Amino acid sequence: MSDNSTVSRRQFISGAGLVAIGATAAHFGSFLSNAEAKGGSTEKWPWPYVKLDPAITAEIAYEEWYRLFCGGAVVSSVFGQLREKIGEPYKSFPIDAFIFLEGGVSGWGTICGSNAGANIVTNLIIGPRIANSDDGALMGSEMLQWYCDASMPVYTPKKPRVTAEIPKTTSDSPLCHVSVGKWMKAAGKELKSPERKDRCARVTASVAYHLVELLNAWKDGKYETKGIIPSANYGITAQNNCTECHGSNIPSPPIAKATGK
Amino acid sequence: MSDNSTVSRRQFISGAGLVAIGATAAHFGSFLSNAEAKGGSTEKWPWPYVKLDPAITAEIAYEEWYRLFCGGAVVSSVFGQLREKIGEPYKSFPIDAFIFLEGGVSGWGTICGSNAGANIVTNLIIGPRIANSDDGALMGSEMLQWYCDASMPVYTPKKPRVTAEIPKTTSDSPLCHVSVGKWMKAAGKELKSPERKDRCARVTASVAYHLVELLNAWKDGKYETKGIIPSANYGITAQNNCTECHGSNIPSPPIAKATGK
């Protein structure tokens, strides 16, 4: 164990260490010159997009959480509307399969599904960085950073299924395990509680809302990314707050009751 | 900090705590009865599949890593062949967009892209758990566990781009940051080194190889899942080796040199 890493994410973001995708392309992408698209008609970017209403999208995402959970709901909230307003290629995209993003990929607690879903949306609509623009990757990365920093859930649905107060917490991490764990500790609620479920549905709605704000700005030609690719500065793929885990503030894990709840 | 969690993953898997998807469906999926597919023609499962050669798939994945990195390469290694052998719906799936899974999602070090890609493949081919079968989710989860336990890279390409010896390490985690970090420490190589890149290309090939082994068994009606959904037993979304992080064995993070490499 070590607590000798003293660089916080905020120091990183605000300081001289800012690394945008140019540096990361050099880091990861030294084969870009060989890149060529290989697929069918959907491998052309950007995909057609019309501006969506953030609040309507958030309401759809909130309701869809109760069908597809975090990742599938974010994808569905955007692509479902675009299926109606545009049609293809959204009709051919298998939204429901992405239910597997729930719980940080089938309950493993890795990346929060709403973050994974947001990155799928940005990279599918705007396109991969080997195609026409870095904006898809950078907007996805900006969504991760926004999620880490936000007091969540940001969005309150018009007709919440749970009317009890839902506390707000800041995850400082894009991971389901850390985000949900910090909220459970602050709220004193279990994973299976209606409050935890509604919190995650509201987080999903919050991500969908902000995602559409960014996509609308991009559609208007006004998107200026705040997205960073954090890996280069630490010589390893990682977010930028090393001491969150490489420090002395890791809590005891909550153990489920013996009843197997 | 705490080191009072003494349940290892192996104890969990081999012991009475085994939780299969039935328990998890109760955990996460209390709304299954309301589930219905909403999409276009690709929202029907399973997708057509013909058995693939694991070694050929691994070779494709290895080479595709140098174009699409870990996540995109796993998807491309399977779907690229199925585009040729079957056609739709694989031709309509935008493989290249999933380059964003690189480095644990744009360099953030979350889930290793090869794991995310494998889960995309299993859940798209077999289908989501709200459709016809739990096998897509369980096979994806089995891939995560296999990745954690394997001495990686398992697969050696026929014509490796890097001929130096590539050490093998066990990640005990599905996360890019942990998997890559443990390997870098064991190998004494930096993230930007040719050896690290080729290690990740070989890990990607290893995942593709095993993924096709499982898909072929499923196609033959012989797939018996070892997949578990780990969240229920701990009352939080998580993998099953809590003390890997909630313990005293977290190393100092490597700091990139001041040159901005």
C-alpha cells in the first residue's frame, strides 16, 4: 500500500498535465495510418442526428432503466427517438442486447453502464477516431469526467417511482462499484432497496440529459470538447485520481447478509 | 482501510456462495415480466451463427488489435468472419466504432476492452437475458472470470510482431488498469513499449480464441455455463475478491516520466 501519489484529478485537469487526444493518439494509436473502415453501410460516419429534447430523453431513460437498466436505457433513450425521427441506421442497432451493461457488466461492478452507454452513443453517432473526427471519443471521455464530478443524481424525474428523498453523492470514479458503494453508504440503503434502484434510474436519466446537451451542441457546430484521455500522464491506463485507491481511504466492503439477499 | 474481508474469489466460486443468474435475476431483474423487445429486425435472437475456427479467430484478433485495439478487435474477429459467412445482421453492426473500448474505455483503465468486446459478442449473438436465454449474459460473465484467472497472454500468434519473450501474468481483475499494471510491473516494460502493445494484442487473441470455443459449444448444444453474476453475495456490484483492493496489497502507481511520454 502506498499513499505517496499526491496528484489529484482536479490538479491534473487544471494543471499543466492536461492531455488531450493528440497525445493519446500518439500513445495508443500509432497505427492510425493503416486504419481503414471494413464494414457494411453502417460503418460510415457521422450517423444522421437531429437535436433531441434533453428532458424528454431523460424521462425516457428513467423509465427504460426499469426495463433495460443503466447502459441499455441510455442507448435506448437516444436511439429509440432517432429510430422514430430518422429510421436507419438506428433501427438496425440491437439496443436491447446492451442490458448486459447493468451493474457494471452483469453485476461485476466495472464501468457504470450509463457511462458505457453514453460512450456507445457518442462513438456510434459521431464515429470512431479512425474515421472522421476525434469528437466521438472525446465527448465520451467528457461524459466519464462529468459523471465522476457530478453530485448524482442530477436529474429528478417528473413522476418519480420512489418519492422518498434520494441523497446525492459524488463518485469520483466512473465505476459502478465505487459510485453505487458511496451512495449506499451515504444513504444507508441496500443494493436491493427501491431507493437504490431509483437512484440508479435517476443517474441514468442524468447521463442521458447531459449527453443530449452535448450532442445538440455538436449538431449546431458549437461543441468544444472538455474530454481528456487520462492514460498518458501516468504511464498507465487510469483515471487521474490515483490516491482514491492507492491511498488509505478505502472503506471496508459491505458484506451481504447471510440470508443471501 | 480494512483487511477484514477474508473471502477470496476462489473460495466464493468453489464454496456455498455460488450465485448463478437465477439469484441475480431476482436481484437486478425484478421487472423481467414487463420486458418486451422494441426494436427493428436485429432485435430478434439468437443471431445466426456458424462455428468458427478458434485459432483463425485469434490470429484475426491479434492483427486487428493493431487497427482497432482490444475491444474492437474481439468484436471484429468474430463479426468480421460472420459478415463473410452469413451477412446480416453482422454487416449492419458498426464494428469500428468500438475502437473506443481501448485502454479500458478511451484510456480510463476501466473494463479491459477485450472483456467488453467478448460480452458484446455473446449478448448480441445469443441475445439479452430479457429475450430467449440467459446464456449470453452468463457466457459473457464466464469470459470475465476466465480472464481474471488466466495466465495471460494464453495465445501465442503464429507470426508475432514482437519476438522477445512476453511474460505471463494473472490479473485477478477484469479491469484494464489492474491487468496492464500487473503485467508492466512483472515485465518491467512501459505502457508505450512494443512488448506491452504486443502483450495486449495477444491477450485480445486469447480472449477471442476462448470466446469462439464457448460459442461453438453453444452452437452444438453443449454449452454448460460456468458464468456467475457476482454482485448478490456481497450486497454490491463487484467481483468476488474484495481484498484485492480492500486490503494492504495495493502497489504504488507508476508515474509517467516528466517528458510526457
